[in-house]
Amino acid sequence: MLQLRHAVSELPFQYPFTISKGTKTHQKSLVVELTWGPGIRSYGEAPAISYYDITVEKMQEDLEAKRKFVESFSFMDPKRFWHFLHHLFPKNPFLVSALDMAGWDLYGKMKRKPLYDLWNLDPTKSPQTDYTIGIDTLEMMLKKIEAHPSPIYKIKVGDEGDLEKLIAIRKQTAAIIRIDANAGWSLEQAKNMLPVLEGLGIELIEQPLAKDDFEGTAKLKSMTPIPIIADESCVGVMDIDKCKDVFSGINIKLTKCSGITPAMEMIKKARGFGLKVMLGCMNESTLGTAALAHLAPMVDYLDADGPLLLSEDIAVGLEMESYRWVPRAKPGLGVAMMQDKVFK
């Protein structure tokens, strides 16, 4: 029988983090702990993101309302656990994601294997993660780049002066540059910027237009060799059919798709359509980032820089080698929780 605990984590960013949808100084997350059998403890994390309209308080409320069903589940297989959770919390994919992550962590500990080993993956084959530069003044964006030398930057755009900033950033660094508009551009804006973006050697453009503007995105994709990656337009596995002919690839995030289990299904389906796959983050701590690190060998692009953007953490257990996350060769996620930071 499972035992359940949950708590709230609220970690500060090193810098105020701004995208086209707003600014935040802290990342609030739900952390869950499952205890099974002879004291095996496992963990999961789900950040709250305002534009998906799911708060930590809502996750806790839903979890408490159905706590007895979760705790009475006869856990043997994480995929079966996810299907149970998916039906138990049909309107709260973030909560399902946290519990699904804890389920996989538990399963790895039961089998005494790291998750990458269970999935027959080689963590040395992971892509490098990018480092995100949020929307800011040009001076501050350049200072952040100088303070955090990285082989890959994701630059948040969708503000006035995007091109001016990107031109200046390119002058400062020869690193790979990705841009993410978070649906903040119109088709006309994007179209007018394409020649400059191509000249700057931009690697990819993530979610340039509104999430439901498939017609506009298809037109934009036909105008440029720069890959166009879906984020807000591709939440779960059912969205891939709508995106396959419109985008060059998809960004999979565990919280929005409801966990590790559906993320693996999405990777497989996207590959079947010849789409590129990015694994993205929502500013998770080392706990949630560890899940991404185990999955990373399956994808083309990795955006898993939460622990690099946050100034505090709640777990240890990841090493970084040349901007590649390397999980510890320990069962499950391989992380150790800082219990005093969460379960006080």
C-alpha cells in the first residue's frame, strides 16, 4: 500500500524571468512523495504555470480529495499507475505528471536500476541543454550571456526590439541560438524578421504564433529553412496529428502532457511522422530535471536548464558535463532530496 505526502516548493530565480506572457521571480511547484512497502521513498515534481491555469493549491486540493484512492492503489507498474491517475484526475495533468514521475522513481527503486537503464538508454548520448535568456533590456541580456557562457542559448522573444537584441547577442557570442516567442508574434511580424533571423544563423524558432494559428504557422514554415517547433500548440499526444504537417518538430513538457509515460508515447509518435523532438522544462528543480535527463537520449534538442536558472534547489543527484546532464547511476531518478527544504 502506498503512503502519500506532498508539499510546496517555491524557489527563487537568479534573475527575474520574463517571457511574452509575463514575469516571475520565483517558481512554485508541487512536490509529492510516495512511500511503498519496506520504506522505499520516491518523488515527483510539477511546477505551476499561470497560463495553463493550474495552481499548486488546485493540485493539492485535487490530491487531498482523492488521497485514499491513490494510497489504496496496488502499485506494480508505472504505466498502469499513470492510466489510473489519468482517469482519477482527468482535468489536472500537472498533478498526474508529479505522481507519474514518483511512480517511475518508485519502479526504478523496486527494480534497483536507474531509469535510463530500464529504458535501455545511454545518458552519454544526451544532447546538450540550452541556457535560457529571458526578455530583458539589451544590456541585461548581454550581461547574462557574459556571466553564463553556454554552447546553446534559448532567447525569449515577443517584445519590442527583438531583432536589435538578437543582432547584438550574435555579435557577442558564436554559440547556437534558439528563439522562443511563446506565441507572442503575428504572422506579419515573423515574416518580416525571417531574412534577418536566417542571416543570424538561428537554429530554430519555438512557437512563433498563437497556439491555434495552424494556417499561419504552415505559411511561415513554407517561407524558411529554420525549423519551427510547436510548444503551446502541442500539449499531448492527440495534438501531434494537428502539428505534423504544420511544424518541423514538437516540444514535449512533462507537466503539460501529464508525465513521463505519455512523453515516451509522444516521442515515439513524433518520430513516426519524421518530426524533430525537443524535451522542454518548466523551470523544475534538480528533482524534475532528473526525469528529463533520463529521457534526454531519446530526443534531438534539450531545454532543461531549471537548476541553472534557479538560485536554490531541493535535491541533488545530477552532474553536468559540457552542458549535458548526467544522472547518477542509482535506482530510479537517482536524486537525493533535501528534506529540510520541502517536508518541514
